[in-house]
Amino acid sequence: MGRTIIVSRRHDRLGQLIMKKMYDAVAVSGPKLNFQQGDQLCWLPEVSEPVDEEVQALVAQIDQAVFTPQKIVMLSMAGTADDASLGQLQRWYGKGAQEYLWAHQYAIKMIDELELPYTVIRALPLTTTSRPAVITSEGQAVTGQGVSEETLVGVIEQALLTDRYRNQSIGVSAKEED
């Protein structure tokens, strides 16, 4: 297996925590990528990033590459798979939730159309409280208030290292207290 290329401009610790777990990881802030044989791509956009524009640059890089990624793992917002109401999305992501949703849905469609193995991880907003992950399939309601960085990194790591979520879009939230 090649490197894990983490594309991120985030201001939290997600990229850093993934790099600690993936010894071969390299971090880049933009879509200017030079894939080597066996590389996998881990794209960690913020919810409010213009992912609909960024995915076009990413796809162009992949289309021009000598070697294509073996796998793409994309972090996305919850709601892109009919798993949350507009009210929930606005509580989680604010007034721009509808526009963010459309941009993320477009980006996911473009990733899917590459016909490369992928996993889309639809996560709730990050919280500081670490609890076990709850994984939901497309169309199942994502509930809760958020997910911790550590919990989300564990799911991303699993998606990168295994085929457990291959060609799936999964929701990630934190187990609620009883």
C-alpha cells in the first residue's frame, strides 16, 4: 500500500490525529496532488468549504494522474443521504445548511462517478465529549448532537485501513448517554 494523502485546510486536530495513526500519511492543503502507485486519498473538508468547486479540481487531478488513488475517503456533513431534516441541519450547521448540503451532495456525486473505491463519512459537528461511534446507513436518521474528533478519527482510520465501508456512505454520530 502507498501513502495516505490527507487533503485538509481544517483548523481542528482531525488531520493531525489521522497522521499519528497512519505512519505513511502526508498532508496537503489543496488539490495539487501527485499520486504514486498505491496511494489513497483522505479528503477532510470543512462543512462550509466550497466543496462543489473543490471536487472539480480534485477530479481533474485524478483524471490527469498516471496513478489513481486506490481509495478515496471523504468527510461530509450529515444530511446528504436523506438522514436529517432541514431543521436538524440548521441546528447543527447554521443558516447556510441548505447551501452546504447541496454543495456536499454534488461533491459526493462527483466522487461516486469516478468509479474508484470510496467511503463517504457523514459526520455530525465535532464535540469535545468522547463517546463510542454510532454508524448509520444511507436513509437511516442520524441523531445526536455531535461526534468527538477521536471517535471520528477511529471511523476514518477504519475506512482507510479496511474495506468494511467500501463504496458506502455512512453516518457517524456519538452514542447518547442512557
